[in-house]
Amino acid sequence: MLTLRRLPRAPRTSYLRGRARCLHSSPRALNEKFNPAEVERAEDEVDVCIVGGGPAGLSAAIRLKQLEREKGNGRELRVVVLEKGSEAGSHILSGAVIEPRALDELLPEWRNGDHPLTQPATRSRMLFLTEGFSIPLPHPPQMNVRGNYPGHKDSFITSLSGFTRWLAGVAEEHGVEVYPGFAGAQLAYGEEDANKVVGVVTNEVGLARDYTMKSSFEPGMRFRARATLLAEGAHGSLTKEACRKYRLRDKPAEGSTEPVVNPDPQAQTYGFGLKEVWQVPQEVHRPGEVVHTLGWPLTYDTYGGGWVYHMADNLVSVGLVVGLNYKNPYMQPYREFQRMKHHPYMRALFDVPGAQRLAYGARTMTSGGLQSLPARLHFPGGSLIGCAAGMVNVGKIKGTHNAMKSGMIAAEAAFDAIMEQGEEAPVAPVDMSGYTKAFRDSWVYDDLYEVRNLKPSFGTSLGIFAGAAYSGVDSLLHGKVPWTLRHSKSSLDETESASRHKPIDYPPFQPPLSTDLMTSVALTGTNHEEDEPVHLKDCNSTADARREHVRVNVEQYAGLLQRACPAGVYEYVDVEKGQESPEAYNGKKLVINSQNCIHCKLCDIKVPTQDVTWSVPQGGGGPKYSKPFP
């Protein structure tokens, strides 16, 4: 018999770090194979279940509890946030410039209390890098750190991980239940109407690699909800499922009366960001300075650029974004990032006595903007918020403000729909179409519309030079042109065969300025149990699937994943004579080091064979990006 021990709902003064999973099951036979069809799951009913404890999900949760107090007429809403990381913020990469527009609306008095936004952004610069020089460039007005919207006086450079932890504390003070270590593994569909989402099933814990149940086994729990908000960030597994099942990225059917936010949705495009956080000596630290770069080390036909953000406490965030539509399978984003730090401008900051690298991480991000939003942001029983839908403003190189506001808009739509049901109504999925309509009328839509043509302009054969020139003109006009450009191709379509390219000769590492990959991965704090199911699926399903994966990816694409993965998860290794196996091809076989995974999702997007499906691992696994920022 499964039992659920509810976490105490008050008082809410203790934070989330010590909270553990609290599902328990009766003893099972050791080594018994797990059969999901036979498992008995604990179930709990909530009003709103939010998958993802980032800025979007937490903002939605806080706004729901505010509305409960403002106009709930005494009715209490149960709002649950499921976070796959071991603590709030542990899967959020640090180093960001935050525009506080949404925060000002959500928490108007936030400046009067303790908060992590202690370093205002004081000035912004853009540099064009050659191998030996840095050339100042004018940047689009949207990249200014002041005056980007009415009343905008400031932006802040902060640890996004620390900001998220703070926001989670605020959410708990408002009465939100935040559960770290609980990943949303499946969407739950109605028994009577399988077309409606009725909640979420969390991940199992305590399975061995061969799917036998260990003594620590705990089945996932079913949260039945009136509204399910997906706030997983870019390329989340449940978001993919919802988009596929409800055809959210298809053009609306002719004559449809449903609200639409994007009548002609295009495929999402992605960037891939690699970040480090350094502590530097006082004499080279310039608190509040924001620097973005174009050019070297990337080639003219590769979309991307770097940044240097001078945070508080002598901390500096440095990173490189590479567009995942890059063509050359020999490119190694990690090596490009390490090479970038060899530039004289970077050496002056990081290759000096007293400089110390504290953190490393990587994550994919949406870059398609307005054109790549789904046609609808809602589905029966739920909606997509934040970067699950793709709300990064590529002109500003910011997305937190849009993610937070989208969560607030969804919260308002969910609250209205729940109140219409009535307090005594059974828990049943609500209509979230009001969210799509309200989003279309919001300043988030306007924010994305203004910069809609910037990213597509880089997709011509003239590369970054044409894109930069066009973007400069378009941004000065604030997007007030009578056309909307289209993205050229998807990331997959632009990956070319290795036969069309030559291997890249990267310079040797120069520790401690630049280091080998495994030295950097150690800084992520990532951890998964070795004896747990591999959460990178499909290509790993059968020996034949592995063999076909190796055949195509090694022969045609020179083992792209081994070069692209920022954590050394994928290896194509030689098979020793006499050790041949059915999963090998032409002397090579695939090895998946899933315990190294830092949840960046690159493999799911970039692999040419599209046979890797990233799924959530067992609870609490993955990186701990909050480690350097207690």
C-alpha cells in the first residue's frame, strides 16, 4: 500500500535544501522488474501543478497566491511547483543581466528587503574580436542597460541561480509548495477524456540500470491538477510531448475560433551557451560592466558571440553562445569557448595572479523569437510558459523578464478559470485559452515583436556581417518595418557531412586559463547514480539501434556528439579484437556516460539522426550550479 506524507504547509520559514522525497511503498522483491502498468501510485489533488522551479514557474506560483488573497473570497488554492534539481536554482546557470520590469510588477516592494540584485549594470559595450584585437562597435539600443521600456531605470547583473533560490523563498512565504527532487516525468491524461491533461506523474526513484527495483525503490506520484503549467525551460521533455500531441506548432486549422498567438509558427531555433564564473582581482574588476562580443573565435558563417558580465563581489561571468545550426561537425563548442579565453582581452581579466575559476556549465536556449512561438500557448488543461515556449529577446540577449511575465499572465488566466469552476467542483482540467489571448495583448508580445527580424537576418549566405548590418538598422527602427523575415532552416537541416569539412586544429589548453573538459565538468557538481537507468533514450534501446546510430553518426558526421557534448557523455570507442558485439559498427561502438550529464539538452536537438531523447533522470540528479553561491 502506497502512502503519501504531506509536507507541512506552515510555518514556511525553513528553506528547501533539506527537503527530501516523501513517498513510501511497501517492500517489494529485490531485483523484480519494474512494470509501469502494474505500479500503484500515490495521488494528490492540487489546483495548479507547475513543472519547473525557474523564474517563470515561480512567478506563476507567486502570482496565483497573490490572486488568492486579493480576490479569492477566502478560497485557498493549492499551488505545487515540481523542481527536478536537488534544490531551487541548482539547475540554473549563473551570470545574467536581469531587466526588472516583471519583478517590479510581481513584487513592487522588492527593493525594500533582502534580495540578490545588488549589482546594478552601469554600462554596456560591444566588441568585434579578431584573433589579436578587440574593436568597439555600436550596439542595438535594445542592449542598453537603461531605458529599454517606459520607466526603465536600471538592470542588474546577478547569479541567476541565486536569484531563483531567492524567488523560491518568496514563493514559500506566499504559501506555495515547492518540491525539489521531483521531476515531471509524464503528463497524466483523463480517464474519461484522454485528450485532456489532468496533471503530472513524477519520476520513479530506486531503479537499477536494468530497470529492476532496488530496496530504495519509490514509484512516481500522480499530481492531479485543474491547471498544469509547463515551465521546463528550453526543449523540455513534457513540453515536447504536449507540442506533439496537441500540434501546437502546426498552423491553426482554417475557420478555427481558438485564440492564436502565432498564425504561422516556424521551427524553433536554438543557441548553445557555455558559461564560467571567475573570481578576479580587484584591480581588473569593473563592477556593473556588460560586454558582448562578435567574431572570433567563430567563423563568419556561424551565428553566436560571447559575453563578459562583471558581477558583484569580484565575480565575472564569461561565456560563449554558438548557434546550433552550425554546419561543421568537427566543431567543438567547448574548445571554441576555451580558445576564446586566449584572446588578449580575456587574458587581461582571467590570466592574472589571483584569478580563479569557480564554476562551469552549459545549456541550450531558444533563439527563434516571435516566429518560433507555438501557434497556441495553451492545451486542454494546461499551458507553456517561459522558455518552454521560447521567449528570449535575442536583441537584448535577455529572457528572464519575459519568462516571469508569461508565468504571471498564465497564473491570472488559470485563476479566473479555476474560480469559474466553483470551490465544490471536483478537480478537473480548466480551459487555459485565456492565457493565449492575454499573452497576445501583453508587453511580452510587443517585446518579441520589436526584435523579430534580428535572428533571421543572420541566416543568409553572407553570415554575421550581413546580419549585424541589417540588425543595426532594424533595431534603430524598433522593428517598425512592414515585413517579417523567416528563419532559413532547422538546426538539423544545416548540419553537413564531415566529407565537406576538415578537422579543426584547436590550440592546446593553457591551465588554469583553459582546461580539458573533465576538469571543467568537475566544477558543475553533477551527479547521477551509476546504477540507474540511462535517461538518454532511443539510440540506447537495442543493439540494432546503437549499431545504426554509430553507422550514420561516425561514418557521415565524424562522431558529432562526442565533440559537441559539453560534459563528455558520448564516446565512440574502438572495439578490441575478439570483443566484437552486435551494437558495434566498423570497429566502433557507442558508450554513454550518463552520470556526466549536465542536462543541457544539446544531444536531443543536434544529433543528425534525431535518435536521442533526453528524459528526466531519477530525482535530484544533475548539476549543482548553486554550489559557488551559498
